[in-house]
Amino acid sequence: MSVEQATLPALVLSVAQNCELGDRATNQDYSSSASQDDLACFVVCDGVGGQQGGEVAAHVVVDAILARFCQESVFSERALRSYLDFAVTQVALRKQGETHLKEMSATVATVLIDCQNRRAQFAHMGDTRVYLFREGKVITVTRDHSLVQQFIDAGYWAPEQLRLHALRSTLFAAVGIDSEAPIEPLDAPVALQDGDAILICTDGFWEWIDEAAMERAFAGAATVRDWLDIMRTVAATGHRLSGKERDNSTAVAIWFGTPDQHGQPQSPS
């Protein structure tokens, strides 16, 4: 670490979040966060599995990850993997104890942030995503554990099929699904800069807004709340024009900045 990096103040997080029912009878999305000293952990889940199963699965996963984080607040790939491993175990135990929940599972995206050392680490299972923005542009996005993504990676389908194909929700990894697919944190932590932003969202959100629209919304926003609200409006318009049913939709938006003289994060520019 250079002298300049060592003397930089800790990043301050500015956060906005939203969870909408959509056209569903129940909300099977769930998100929460926790912080310990200079570390923060954000979790977003999208549950599936019967009338109650999805909702239960999402809550079990989020609560398990944050409970483990609070027990062992460490910034490392090993720690983050242990948080998700614990969630997998808790879902399996719940399914064993309550047979009506035996089909439940949940996609998950987790972001672990070290504010003091300006680093982030991501992990996900399924098609709940993490986006990293720098200078208002998407520079990193997690890859869905989905059948459509596999066909795109193999060169058979165009990337647009992630939002259009009838099989876009067919997954090969999620918490509660018997699969050999790994939990996939990034190979190395991501270094964060002033003005960076992270978006964590379920497919009910990103399905209706593409990356170019996310970037335009960022350019037109003065605050993180503005950014999320603009994206919500774009997504709602896209859904309305499609005439299709909309799933539950959850998004957590985070802006990072060095605090100004009032202790507030400076707006990304």
C-alpha cells in the first residue's frame, strides 16, 4: 500500500434501497445489512419455493449471513465464503425440519465492504446481481448462474436473451438447490475509489432496465436516492410497455466518497 493510499480517510457510504411487490401476491425478496467498525455487509435475496417457501428462504439466508458476519467481522474471501456456507447449512436444516419447505431456495448477492482500506468483495448465487460503477459507467457485473448465461457464454445466444428468453429464470445455482456450482466471490477484492457506486438487485429489477439506462440515470442524479428513483421509474416504464407480469423487485444502491467538512460523502462526479 502506498503512503498516499495509507493516509486516505475511510470511505463514507450513502445508501438507498427499495423493495416492491410487483404483480405477485407475496413478496419473496428480502434484503438487509449490518456493520461492525469499518466493515459493512449488504445482502439481497430472491426466494422461490411454494406459497411460503420463497419468503422463508430469503429471510433465512439474509439472517444467517448477517449473523455470521456479526460473529466474525473479517474482510477476506475465506470469511465471505464462510458466511454463505453458513446460510446454505441453515436453509438445509430448515428444509429438513419442515417438509412443506422442502422445495425452497433463494438466489443471493452479498457485498462485503472495508471502508477504512477502501475495498469490496462480492459473492453471489443465482441471478441476483452486483454492479460496480466507476465514473458513472458499469465496470463490473456478476455473471448469472443461469441456463441462458451458459448459452450466451458458449456463443449460441446474444446477450439480449438474458432479459428476453423464456428460460431466463432457469438457474443452476442458488442456496437450497442441490448443485455442484460453486459460491463465486471475485478472485480478488475490488479497490474502491471516491465516486464509485454499487448496485445490488434481484432479477425483478435488472430485467426491466439495461446497463446503458443505469448509466444515464447515474449521470442525471444528485444523490443516491435520486439515482435509485430514476432507475425505478425507467424499470416501471419498461415493465408497463411490455404488458408482462412483474416479479418482486429489490435494489440497494450505494455511493462511496470521502467525507466533506460536514462528515457527509461527496457526490460522485
